[in-house]
Amino acid sequence: MSNQDVQFKLRLPAPLKKQLEDAAERAGRSVSAELVHRLEQSFKPSRLEPPGTLGIRAGIAAQREVYQASVEMLTRAVQHMEAQLQLGSDEPYPGQASGKTLKQSLADTKDALKVFNRKMEVAALLLSELAVGEACGAEIDVDEFRERAIRAGVL
């Protein structure tokens, strides 16, 4: 606790306190840290999204589409650069302000392609995990799942 933190007494219904303790344990936080986290989240501007797992699925699916479009664009760029190299060209790649050679630009583009492919894999994995959990009737902690998707960069 920092010197700027303030302590005060708080009354909570017993069932709510139990939920808070359980959530704190699942998140690996103290009850106080869990309260602070949840309050901070409540003051963040919310994006308009459907509630629950439907909102998470919609958000991840939309982000996956962006990654898919990026993969398609980068794949075309890689094919174009490889064709240029086959023709013997290694001049700076058009549109590259850095003046990198075609080989350097190709390597950078392939690295970016790997990143976007990985993001698509993560999105697909999370969507599958969500679908299996729902199909099995598992209780899904929507806030925790949303946080995981945000940390993974797919929401």
C-alpha cells in the first residue's frame, strides 16, 4: 500500500464478500487489490460491445479478421518481393522510406507475417476455448477471459 492510499471501513453483504474473496484468489490478488482493480475497471471508458461471452467472441472474431487481412496483404508483398529478387533486383523496395534493400525489406515483411499469423492462432485458440467451455456448460469468468484476450492482444 502506498503512502497515498486511504484506509476506510466498508460494509458488504456476506455473499458479495465471498464472491470478492473467490475472485481475488482466482486472480492471485489480495481482496484489497481485487477491489481496487474492479473499481479502476469500472471507471474506464467502456467500448460498446455485447455483454458476456457473446461480446468477447465478437471482439476476438473482429480482431482476427483484421489479422487475416494483414496476413493476406503481407503474403502478397512477400510474393512480390520474392519475384523481384528472382529477377535480380535488390534496389530499395518501393515505398520504404528507410532505404532498406529488397532483401532487408523481405526479411522484415516475413517477420511481420509471422507476428500476424501468431495473433491469428491465438485468436482461434481463445475462440475454441470459449466454445468448448460453453459447450461443456463450464462457468466462464467473463472478466478474466476478457483480460486474457486483451493481454494476448486479440481484443
